[in-house]
Amino acid sequence: MQIARVCGTVVSNQKEPSLMGVKFLLLQLLDAEGKPMPEYEVAADSVGAGLDEWVLVSRGSAARQTSSSEVRPLDALVVGIIDTVSVENYLLYSKRDQDR
């Protein structure tokens, strides 16, 4: 899994029929220090994530291991909204602090 920040949405009216009703998010991947990396990813959203939230994204074949995605052609799926990230007893991110 990878940590990423939701930076937008992707809308596609013409798509594979199994993807109808799926919300797509534009994610910016984050490094171990929480800094944005130059890579972006489009991922299906299974948890209702919103703009600027930090999320867990499952990539590759693991993205199809959930009951809601196993029959869809996905290679990235948002599987969690992050509440906190701590590294060596240092609080790197807290959703509560972002909501203020």
C-alpha cells in the first residue's frame, strides 16, 4: 500500500460498463516524510474520501481483492482514510489537525 493525498476527482462518462457508478480520485503519492512525490495516480474510491484527505491506496492485483472490485479492471483502489501517521514517535499527520 501507498500513502497519498486526494487532490482532485476524475470524471468519465464513457467507460467500461463494470465501472459505472465508481468514483475516481486523483491522488498525489507521498513519501515517508509526507512530502508530495512527482507521481500521481487515478484510483477508484471505496471509502468516500474527500479533497485533501490522506488515504491508503492499494495498487496492482491487490486492488481487485475486495468484493466490490474483484470483477472490475482496477489497478488502484482507495481502501482507507488515514486518521494519523506516526514515524518513530513523531506525529507526521493528523486528520484532526487538518480539519481545523
